[in-house]
Amino acid sequence: MTGTSSDKANDLPGTTSHALSPLTDNAKLDAAIDHVIKGTPLRGVIQIENLNLLSESKEATRCNSIKAILEEYADREEEFQKELKKALKEGAKQPKKLKPLSIAVFGPPGSGKSFYVGQIVASLKNKLREQPAVNLSQLSSPADLVKFFVKIAEANDAGNPEDAKDQGEGKEAKDAKVVDKKICVIFFDEFDAELGDVSLGWLRYFLSPMQDGEFRSGEKMLKIGPAIFLFAGGTAPSLVEFERSAQIDPASYRDKKVPDFISRLRGFIDIQGINDLDGLREGRRALVLSLKLKERWPKRADSRGGFPIDRDLVRSLLTNVHFIHGVRSIEALLDMCRCNPEETLSKKHLPDKELTKLHISRGPLDEKIVGISAGLKEEDANPFLNALTNELLKHGSTLAYGGEFRENGTLDFIGRAAQAFPDDLVEREDKRVRNYLGFPAFKSEKAQAQRNLGHGQVEFIDLETLSESERHALGVQDKNWFVGRPDGTDTYNPNHHLAWAISLFRMRVRLIQDISALIVVGGKGKDEDSWGRFSGITEEVMLALTLRKPVYVLGGRGGAAHAVGQLLGLDEALANPNTGSAHTGGIETGLLYGNFSKCFTMPGYPDLPRTIEEVKHYLFDRSFPTPGWPSNGLDICENRKLFRTTITTSDWGECVGLIVRGLTRLEWNHPREGRK
């Protein structure tokens, strides 16, 4: 983002030999397509009741494990009933009753959490009986939950023994009645919903039922009896993310009883869903798509289970689209298709563009613009930028860069990466990459001639950043391009340097206003070499923090990013405003800069720092985890790991993973917004 025409030494060299790896292996993709069209069986599919799973998937292993846990619990209850019957007959000491068994299920919206657990329970229907599900988001108070527990206790006939006597029912008759009953399975949906305005407010009311099978109803403690509690989360895709998100507010983490709740679980399932970007996505989607096609048009499948659908459409549905609401979006898309019985389903049968966009996108980060501010020069950094752009594009984000688009430059490399991605299923006007250019940089003949290097994926945003009066005052001609800090023996003109600094600042203001988050890495280590006031990375981070935009700082390559990260408390040492590179000269100390200091302000922010010393204190005051630091979805340990990793062949993937993890976590700050 800081790469202007003079930043040759700091741009990441492009390469024409690198191309993005395909999203899926060709052989696996062809097999998945054939499964949908021809009914060809997929290898390694296991079945639990009506649930088909890829044997290689984590879900298959975990579902089998959970099924075994439930079955073993049912066997233990059966053995208990036998021992109880014997003890009652012989007048011996009664065995200890089983405590309820608690299992949690996590997954993204529309991943099929209720379907998964429903099929597991159905596979054990001779031992388990399923009760109607309870959606916690639809209950208004804990009293509603108590009423439900009372019904379960009554259904189990496992209330207080004194109550049974009052009703004229003897203890032996009561216990004999329990012997023949199946274990009650209770499904609590959205257990992590808010209670009133309290996040995770329901957790404390489950602790006693989970631990002892007891709950309070008025003045009495009632027992539920043997039961299986299945908890489905609505805010996190996995148990790890559920626990991590709850720790965003450390002070309330224990007060909300999160550790107590987790300690009572005896198993969990993380359902990856059809949007997961692992190597099994095409197979997982093929199983779902084939099933939903037959449900939508039950008479059109052939004897082998194949369906008449265009191969290109299947390829798109299995690979390069993101289903916003998971499986529900596949169902909705097929419901909106209008296809005659004699026709092969193809793209022409899809609903119109606006309707289709309700259910598909480029990825979970679609419409999120991620700025990349890169100052890398080592050739071994190429794979890092390749991995970073690949993952960000796979997740649907738009990439933004500020500076001249040069052949084999950073942005050229990003453009080629975007070109390697399949076309959108629904045609879109917005490009995958944005290039911000401010006068005077974008008016160079070289920059104009290189517009064709955009590979059809770059939107060029030209900004007139100097007014006519400013150009006149600084001696800048309207049509002729010039340089700010000339190389070689050219004469240095402080007016031109100041013009560049103003132009770059205003271009960066617009860029930071537009982006959703900023990634910075590398950069110039000496501010006096900058074409602007100081390092572009420093200026962009300052603006991002001002506008509360999340920032990801990779300091392992040194340069300005490392100095900025130190000021932000991302180093192992304590943050110190005296750290970072020293500034020994430049336009900020000259009279010209003072006369034009108002040019370096934003509407609503008249007091932005103007000198490097002011900037250092400004960043220090917004260091992690002060209130001035906008959350980037990563905790302090993750941010420091990201900052210190050197980005070599062995660890660039880890850095990319941390960035994507943080970006996809950001909704946790407002868990009720954007809920699918």
C-alpha cells in the first residue's frame, strides 16, 4: 500500500511463474461432480442412520465417538435398572443413579447441527427417546426453562419420592415403572443466546441439572432422572472459538460460568459445514447437493441416483461460491429454480441476480475490504504474499493497495492471484482488487501505460489530492508529472516533497476510510527516506487506529512495521514511546510544513499528530489492550505471535492463518449482528 513509483527497493517482486493452487484436487472434484450427475458413489462414505459422512472428515470420527458415548450411557442405565430391580427385590442397598450426560454441538449457521444429532439419536432409537427441542432464544425467563424441566421430570416419572407417595403411588411401583422407559434426550438450541441483555446468561441455569440432574422449582428441588442433554451453539463454529470468544471480557468469563459449563460436558462435535475450506469441501457439498436435488425434484433422479444438471453449474456450486446460510441456502437456491422436467438444470435456471445474492457470495469476508501495506524485498517473501492473497480471496474479501501499479510490483502480483480465481457464479461489477492512486503518482506516463497489468481484476481509484491553489503555491504544474524525492543527482525540491506528502496523506485517508481492516508488513526502516512525512506504514496505522479499523502487524521482517508494533505493545517487552526508529530530518521540521500543517487533518479529527514524535506517542496511547486499540479478533498472545513470526518458508502459513482467524472472528464483538 505504500508502494509509490520510488519504492522499488521495498516492493515485493512479482513473478510470472507463480499461480494460485486450485481450490480442490482435480481428481476429487471430478469424483464429486460425477456423484451428483451420474450417481457414482463417493469413496469413503459412512452412514449413521440417514446421515452421510466422509470417513476422512473430523465430523465422522467425532460423530462415531459421540454415538459410542451415548450408547455406553444407555447401556449403563440399562444395567442400573437391572441392579435396581434386584436390590428392590432383595431389600439390598440401591445403586447410585446416573447423572445426566451433556454433549455440545457447534458449527456455522446452516451446518445442520440439529440434523446431525437427530440422526445420531435416531440410530439409537431402541434405547433413547427424543423430546421436543427447546430454543433458548425463544424463552423469556429462567422460569420458562424450569417449566420445561418439570415436564421432563414428570415424563420420566422421576420426581421427588415424597410427591409420589402423596399421589398414592408406592415406591416399588414407581421404580418398576421407570425400568421400561427409554432415556430422555433433550436438545437445547442456541444455548449461548442472550438472556435479556446478558450474553451467555443461560449457562448458570444449566449447571445444577448438568451436574446432579436437579433443578429448583419454587421451594422444592426436583430430579430430572437419567437424561442426555444436547446443547447446540448459535454463535461459534467450534468449542475452541466459543471458549475464546467468551474470554474477550476476562472479568466476566468466570462470572458467566463458562468454565463450569465446559467442565460438565462429556463430549462435543464441531461440524465444519459446507463452506469449510478444507480439502474435503467438494465431497461434503456433493453429498448435500445430491440429496437436496432429489428432495426438490424427487422424480427426476435416475436409477443410479444421478441427476440431470449441467456440469459447469455443479462445478461452481461445489467450489467457488459461499452459501451464506449453509445448507439452507442450497435449499433456497433450488427452490427458486424453475426447470421443466425435460430440461437439464443449468445456470440459466437460477433466479435473478438479486435473489441469488441473498444466498451466495464470494465468501464469509465478502464486501470486506482488506488493505495490504507491504514493504518486502526478499524473494523468499513471494510465497507469503501468495498464501496471504490466496486465503483472503478464498474467503471472499476485496484487497486494497495504495500506490503505483508497476510491472512485477506487489499489486501486479496480487492482480495475478485474483485472476487465477474462477469467475463468480453471478456476474458482479465490483473487482476483487482496488488500487488507490493520488496525484501526482498516478499521472506518470509509466503508471498510465501499466493500467493493462490489472488483469481485469483491479479497480483503479484515481484521486485528485491537490487543489489548484495548492499546486500553484507549491509550484506544481497541473499536467506535468514530477518527483518528490529524486534519486541520483537530481535537485531536491522541498516544495515537491511537500506536495507528495500531502497527496499521499489524502490518498491514505480515503483508502483507510474505505477498508475494513489493515495488514502491515515490512516497510522502510528510516523515516527520512520517505516520500511522505514519514513511513507510509506508520501513517496508515495511525489513520487506521484513528478510524477504529482493525490492524494486523507483522514485524518479523523488520522495517516500519516492526517499529510500529513495538509502540503498540506487540513486542515481548513493554510498550515504550521512545522505541521505534528515530527521525533525523525531513519536511516536518521545515517552515513549509508548518505553513501547510492544516493539510494533514481529517474532518472531525483536527488534531492528528504531525511530527514523528507525536505519532510515536499517539500509537503508544493506543497500544494493546488499551481502549484506543480496536479489536482485530486476536488476543494478546496471538497478536504477539503474529508480530514476531519471521515469515519464512516454515511459518508464513501460520501468519496467514492468524490473520484470517482474526478477520472471521470480528463479529464476536457484536454477536447479535449479522447472525445467520
